[in-house]
Amino acid sequence: MPHLVIEYAATLQQQLDIQTLVRNAHQGAINSGLFNPNAVKTRAYACDNYVLGTGHVSNFIHIRVSIMPGRSDEQKQQLTQAVWHSIAALVDNVDCVSLEVAELHQPSYLKQER
């Protein structure tokens, strides 16, 4: 834990190196100092179909960082800032970038490794 899931407008694949975005966001979570580096998992998905507000925004990136409960608001903010600082230089030309930290519901979370 954590899981970073990056959703982005598919059109950004023409102007942004998505693998670099994934690596940088991943490193940002590690740099936060809140997690074992081996536990961080990051992936990205392109969105082909979307509507943003009234249509003035043409592309976006949204990063959701899912964590187990128990972190303070300050730690969550530390995580948000660490991820943001790791990607900020890459996303200058993106119309809308959002980032959230969300706690998983631990009683219903299941993880099985083999």
C-alpha cells in the first residue's frame, strides 16, 4: 500500500510521456517517507470518453492514492505534496490536474499474494 491510480485524457498520450508520469508519481509516493518502497503500486489508464465541465477544459489527469486507514491529515497532505512535486514539471500543459488521497475500507479490503 499505497495504490496510485492515474486516469488521464487519452489525447495526452500525444504530448506527455505517460510512463514518465507513472514513474514520477510512484517515486513521489516513495519520497513521502510514509511507506515501504516495495509496497507502492502505480498504474495509469487512458480515458477515451469523458466530459469536463462546460467543455472549456480539453484534457485532464486525476491521481487517486488509496491508503489504509490510520494516517493523520498532515501525513495525507505530505503524501499529496510529495506526489504533486514529483509530477508538477511534467504537467504544465495539462488543463486540469487533480490529486486525492482516499482511505480504503479496511474490513472489506482483501489482498492475496502468491
